[in-house]
Amino acid sequence: MTVRIADVEIPDSALARAATELVRAAAEPLVYDHSRRVFLFGAFVGDREGLTYDPELLYVGAMFHDLGLTRTYRTSDQRFEIDGADEARRFLREHGVSEEGSRVVWEAIALHTTPEIPHHMAPEIALVTTGVEADVLGIGLDAIPDEARAEIVAAHPRPDFKRRILAAFTDGIAHRPQTTFGNVKADVLERFVPGYVRTNFVDVIENSAWPE
């Protein structure tokens, strides 16, 4: 059955349904609803801006973007973004998606916490970041009318979202603090994990093996 929210059609292909089932099984409702809002906000902005994008690829990118925070898919030796990106690529290949399509989704997920760069890449990559920035940081909300925003949130509520998403970030990365070097998640550990000391880029250079 076709579902439209804020005039955005949620893909209902076999691929999209399989992605929805996988994320529902692995993620808490907090992450599931957040991921659906990321798709809806990203697609809404993309449609308003007249961008040409593949709705299925955008949907998988949005739905899998925080999968690396879940207990099922998290690892201990790489950034959580890469966990989700790797699983998305595996999933897409398994469902017959081209290497190019799989690469676009991998990059969309791997780069969604990297400011600016995604917005200079393929529309699907840019729009995953657009959706994340809107839902988590409130960036670009002025591009989404109040009525559309209300319809999206009614379909996928965000109760106590700020506190709960920060707790989910902390839980998903506290066991691998080394992976936050040079990215925004170091701010999360600095705020919420006692004793955490962020790696300093200047210290890395000054203490490297080079004599000068």
C-alpha cells in the first residue's frame, strides 16, 4: 500500500520493504522513527529543490544510517557510520543493486556526520545528510513548512528526542572511543563519558615518529 506523508511517497518496493523489516528488527523505535524522518525530511527538501534522486537508494541510506549504533550491527574497531554503510552495501548487493548504487548509499551513510562535503556529492548522499541535519541539529528547518513538519512528526513521533538520541549515540560508541577522533561524536563522549579525553590533532602531529 502506498503511503504518502507530507506529500512524500515512501517507497514500497520489495527492496524498501526488506530494508524496513531489517531496521525494525535491529533498532529501537527511537532509531527507526528517526531514520524514517531523515528520509522524509531529505526527500521533501529534494523535491522542493527539484533534485533528481533515486527514492529507493535515498530510503536505504536514511534507514541504515544509524544501524551501526545497534547491538546487532555495531563493531568495536571502526566508526559506527562505517558499520551502517558496510551493512547497507551488503544488503543492496544481496538484492541485486548495482555497484554504483551500492557505492552511493555507502558514501551517504559513511559521510552523514561529516559537515559540508556530502552537499557537494550525489543527491542521495546530500539528502541523507540534509535529513539528518534537520532532525538532529535543526539545520534547514526553515525549508520545511510547519504543516509538513507536523505531519512527519505525527507519523513518526520524537518524544524527548534530544536526550534519547544523545544517549543512543553514547551507548553506540562509548566502547570504541578511538573511532571518534576527528569527528563530531567526540563531543558526545566528552560530555557523557567520565574520564574520556579526546585525542588532540596537534598532539598527534607533535608526537609522531617524525623527528621534525
